Amino acid sequence: MWKTLLVEDEKHSLSYLRNIISWEEEGFVIVGECKNGLSALEFIKEHQPDLIVCDIMMPEMDGITLLKTVRNAGYESRFIMLTCVNEFEYAQQAIEHGASGYILKLSLEREKMQSILKKMNKELQQMRKLTMIEKLLPEIKNNSTDHNYTDHPEINKIMSYIYRNYKEQITLKEMSAYINMNQSYVSELFSKKTGHSLISFVQRVRIEKSISYLSETDLPISHISEACGFITVNYYIRIFKRMMGITPSEFRKSTIIPFRSNN
């Protein structure tokens, strides 16, 4: 469930927004309601909701100021702005500052809200996917030539070998022989210098390579698994989900579909 905050100063509009659909059936759960931007800002800092449905014109702090403040503070919550016909210029400003879209209050109907939430669900899935990639990629330098990944030349040789040969079966024994060192010493040293066991590092490189296939090709999951050096597709799926939190198929289905409602 995506955590959702409703921000609306008009009591009737807030009630209508809350009851217009079954939020949980659409994959969202309302975790809070605020009547102005200041109280919403405090709620966002404490609870970090995924989606914020926010009126533009409000007392104390308007929706545009709230959006800019949240973005400047580094929060990635998605914003859908509620606007009246005569606030179109403000709605455009909201888009420029990173809102995902805006809705005219007078045209807000159940079917339209369902359509918006479906698109927001996909956008949030894409955000989650990109966040997981960002967590993985800083440790995976996609390069096939020798580099100073660490301050130890022999560990750097092993890492470069893994980047070049991730499709092959790579073992601690083989890598120890490759640099002519004791297995136990290599195991301990590799973990110390990289923060991962050798096998774990190999898996991370393979998963990173598989992400490129999933994002850029239509190859079957089984083919990607084999191309990235995994023994079986089931093992690949298990490792992928352990690292990324979702399966390769779920990862591939995540796409951004922008929207804008202005009628």
C-alpha cells in the first residue's frame, strides 16, 4: 500500500476526496489529513508519505510553497495538486516544481480518480525501482578494464576479472589461484576491502548486468538468467528478489506513465 496524505482546508472537499473511491482497493492507504501547508509539512517530515494530494490555495502555507519546501528538503513524495478553474497558472507552476499532475476540483469524479491513481501507482513503482538501482549501482562499477577499485592491487585484479567474466562460474578457489594467494586470506581480505564476500559480489555484478537486459530488451527471464551466469532461472529470481525486493518480472513491468488532468 502506498501511504497517502490528503491536504485540503475545505471540510466538504476533504470529505469528498476521502470518500470518492475505495483508496485501498487502488493500492493506497490514507495515513493522514491536514488542513494547511504548515501542518502538512510537519506530517511529511515525520511520516514521509508516498503520495500527497494537495489543494493549491490554503491558509498559512499554500500548496505551491509546500511542494517547493518538500522538494528543497529532499523528500521524494509524489504530489497531485487540486485546483479551481481560475488557478490554472498556479497549477502550471506546480508542474514546473515537480508535481506529477493536477486535477480540477469541479471535474473530479470516481472514474477519473481511479485512472489517476493507477498511473500514480506505476510512477511510484518506477520510483521504487530506481531507488533500488541507485542503492545497488554505486558499488558496481560497470567497467571491463583494470581500475583501482580498492587500495589493494590484488583485490582490484579479482574485481576486474569478475567484471569481465561474470558469465562464467567464478569461485574463491579459482580467484585465489588467479592471484596466487591463500584462499582463507583472499576471502578475508576481499570482504574487508569491498564489504562483500566474493560470491556476494559476483551475484551483485550479475544482477546489475541483468538489470540492463530487463530494461533494454524483451529477452525472456530464462535467457537473461543464463546470459548473466546464473545456474538456474529460479536461483536468479531468488537472488534478484533478495537484493531488489521484487522479482525480475515485477521490475520489468514498472514504467512511468505521466498524466495531466485539466478538464
